[in-house]
Amino acid sequence: MTGTLYGLGVGPGDPELLTLKAHRILTACPVVAYPAPDTGESFARSVVAGYLSPYQVEIPIVVPMRVERFPAAEVYDRAADEIAGQLDAGRDVAVVCEGDPFFYGSFMYLFERLGPRYRTEIVPGVSSVMASAAALQRPLAARNDVLTVIPGPLRDAEMETRILNSDALAIMKVGRHFARIRKLIDKLGLLDVAGYCERVSLGDEKILPLESVTADTAPYFSMILIYKGAEDWIRALPAGGGQHAD
């Protein structure tokens, strides 16, 4: 009998945001796989490091951190083959994924290759969007508001259209696009209803009104939340604990 493949969402970074189900499966699986950069430690692994056992086999899925394109299909092909070998041997494999496996998660590419062949279970995780709204202490959307999630690399014209046609927005993957995105938000007159969230749930988390951010760059783990819907009380950024820079 083959093993079971698990896709585990481990949340935005705080180990305590791991669900009870994900923790149970993670600690029971003899094999744990995770995405890893070609230099430095795996962020996904660092989230669950305190729960891992030295007896578990680890499979780092090395994904180059590059601006230019790279043969990603080959990376996931090789990883899928290695994981399949473990599954064929009857061993369950837990693949840990930052945030949620099916929300911009790398696990979806392994699922594409392995899901049709092996019993698979997906355990959802706390997404960075939800964690950022909680840290900002402002609801994402209410009643009939339309919430739109926008990837930061989107071009200005398309981003502007989506901003104008939505009541609430989460702009992800801000990183090196930060200055351009902030300029666009300023042009649309929305700086006062935009919140900036950086490295949410981690020790160096930063939560600020976007108009208070003076830097022209932002790390990869950063997000902008905008609310321009019908609920006036949501528009205002909280004056208290939701805003901190240290």
C-alpha cells in the first residue's frame, strides 16, 4: 500500500498559528518536505522546526530565488519523483507550505504531479491576507463588499482597474514593486485608507498606515490592505494597538 501525501498550510510565520490538525499530521509523518531557497534556510521549515523529530526524513525542495525565469517545472518534477519514491515505499509524506497550500502556495505544483496518483489530503492554513487584517485590526470586508487580491507584479494599468472596481483589496508580493504601487495608490487618492503590513506574526513585524511608510523598498513578506467600501467605520485605520513599527 502506498503512503498518503499531505499538503500542510503552516501559516504566515508564527508557529502557534499552525492548526491542531496540521500539527498532528506533521509530527506523525515519517517524511517531511518543504520549499527551500538555494541559499539560506527554508522559511516554511523554520515555522515548524520546533515540531520536527530527528527521526523524520527531510526533503528540501530547492527553488532558486531569482528575478529572472528559471526551469521551475524541472524543480517540481525532481521533487515529485523523490516524494513518489517515499510514497511508493508506503511512507506518508507531509509537504509544508507557507500560508495556505492552495493560495499562491508552491504545493499546488506538487499536487498537479502527484495528486492523481496518490491519496492526498490538503490541510488549509492561515493565509497572510487574514493574518495581516488581524494585525492591522481592521476588517477586510463586510456585508456585500467585493474583496480583490492583487499580485504586486501586475502592471499599473490592470492594477488600477482592479482597484477602482473593488471595495476592498489585498495587494500581495509587494517587495521590489513597493514604490511603484504606493505611487499608484497615492495617485488614486487612497493613501489614507491603506494599511502596510510587513512580516506579519514574526518578531520584526511592522504594521503602519501606508502614508507613514518612508522607505521606498519593502521585503518580499509585505502586503498592502485597502478598504474603500460602504462601511465608513472600517475605512478608518485603528488609532491604537494595530499600528506599530517595532
